Amino acid sequence: MGGIGSFACVVGDAEGRPEHIPGFEDLWRAVSPDTAFAAMGTGTYRKMTGPLVPYIVDCVAKVLSAHGVRAAEVDRLVLATSDAVLGLLGRDVAVEVMRAAGLTACVPAIVSLQQCCSSLEALRYGWGLVGADARNVVLVALDFTPDDRDRVKSFALFGDAVAGCLISRDHGDLTLAGTGLAADFSGMIGQDTFASRQAVARAALDRAFRQAGRGPGDVTKIFTSSLFAPIVSFNAMAAGQARELLHFQGPMTRYGHCGNADWLINLMDHTDKSGPERGALYLAQASAPGFFACALMEAR
């Protein structure tokens, strides 16, 4: 019925190091007083130095150029971002992007309010649009942090990036086999536990595997949120996932945690050299306070 492909990424144009963030040692001590930062696995992060719209337009152009799709052939533009960035976009962001990218024949939408899980819900939404009446849907996930001091969290060091893909009737090497999204209100208000985080992850994963008619043992690679390495390993253990299947370390070390763009960046990093492996089953997933989202994609 269609495919997912033409993955593209535009990271922030300036490279930063954690120790160059003003007051970094105090910031890190405040959020994680008993842990050495060096154990977290982050080396650098990327920072946007200019307005957001040109980064989005650059990403859209790269997505379309991969298969020679013209801007006039795009039916829908779906932007996805985390909650904190939603209020920073500006009321005219869709119009500005559409004008600059030449997307004057498409209908825009924004998916948010699910933190770093927003782009996986946007993927499900975009796939449904192609299954209905759309021919070409451009999905763009974006996240950025204007104040460097806000980049330092107990679970990740934030970076800036825009990543996207094309969901199309005519193009794409991946098909969407199943999706899952689950919420835990106790997590949304900061009262979650190990048991509740485990339950929300397994609920979403079970739903996706049930839809796909597949099992965890069929997964070739897992593209997950680029959090600090010990946290990713812990989350994988809680979800019953093999650590060696996770692909996140390289991009996380270079770019930091780019919010809801992470799984797209990590999938691209894995497939850039040889493309999707025929017959592979990829699991994209994201976790956030109160949410867990995942998507199973089959390479054909």
C-alpha cells in the first residue's frame, strides 16, 4: 500500500561540548550528584545558531530529492515536536515552511503533547493518510533547546536537530507493520515507578507486535531514544530487550539527545551505508515521562 523512506537529517550547525556550557559542573551536580558525567557516554552536542525554519526547509528538500518528488506533489506535511518546543514554534511556522519549501499544494498538521514519542505517533498518522487519500506525506520531527543551560538533564544532554522521511504510495523500502503507544499518568506528573515504566513499555510493545503478527525474537535492530548509555541499557532490560540490538550510541555521542527526532537519526545512521536489509524487522521506539511509543517496520 506504500512505503517509508527518503530519510534525512539536519543537525545543528554548531558543535558544542558539555564542559563549555556555562556552569556545567554545577548543573550536572544538581541533576545527578552521585554520578560522573564521563560514564554517560556523551561527547558533543549540536546547536542551531539561526532561525528554525531554514533547518526544516533544508530537511524537507533532502527528503524530496532522494526520490525526485516535486514539492507540488506533496499532499500533507506533518510536523512533530515535543511539548516544550511546541510553544516556541510560532503561529505561522507551517506557512513559513510551506512557502519556503514550495509546499503550496499540501495540508499541514502538527503532532505533539507526547514528548519524545510524538514523531512515532506522527508516523502512524502519516501512514494512515497514505492509506486513505494522500499520495506523498512528508514527516518532519524537530527539537531544539534555545538556552544551553536547559540542555543538562539527569537522563540526557539535549542537542538540536530536524529529521524527516517520506511516506508515499510510490516510494520507500520500509512498510509499517505495527505501532503501539501507551500512557502512564503517574509518569506525566513525576510519580512513576520502575513497575509503571515497565508496564507502559510492555503495553505499547505488545500492541505493536500483535498488529504485526510478529514477536520480539524477529527484531533485527532497535532504534531508540538517545539517552545516556546506562539509562538506555536499564530501559532495555526493563522492556526485556537485548542490549546488542540497540542502535543509538554513535549518534548520541556526536549529537546528544535530539528529542523526538532520535529514532529517525539512529535509523539513518544504521542504514546510510548499505540501505535497509531486505527482510529485516526494525523496531523504532521512544520513551518519555508518562509515555512509550514504538513502530515495527519491515524492509522489503
